Amino acid sequence: MLKGSLARSALTNNHFLLKMGLWTILEGFLLLANAMAILNEDRFLAPRGWSFSEFSTGQTKSFKGQLIGLIYATQYMRLPLILLNAICIVVMLISG
């Protein structure tokens, strides 16, 4: 009895991994981009030393500089993010 339930559990986990496709990965990246786009410089980034003024002083080669650049790039691209979110919502409404 226990052996059968373990086999069903393993089958369920494999089914979940097979079901995660390209659309799910793209949704995850879209959510990550949304999370970076809403970070406020005055309230969140500057008190932690991640302001744009530190980024422009020449620390662009470090990991921190690259991450700050990515955050500001996503904040700059807010309009395309809004459009991608709208497309994602429409596709999810249509597909169920």
C-alpha cells in the first residue's frame, strides 16, 4: 500500500515538471520584471546604497552595478511591461 502511494506521488511530481512549459517560464520572467520595475529609488534603493548615482560612478563591471543597471532598465521600460502584462492577461482569459 505504501509503495503504491509513493509511486503515485512520484508520478504526480513528474507530471508537474512536464506541465511547466515555455509559457510558464515567460510568465515567471514577466513577474520578475514587474517586481524590479516597481522598486522605488527613494524608499528602497537609496537607503541600501543601490541608487543610480552610485551606478554612474563607474562601478558598472561589478555584479552590484550590473544588477542596478538591470533594475533601472526595467524601470525605463514600464510601458512595454504594461503592454506585455495586458497581452498575458488576455491570453490567460482566452485559454482558461
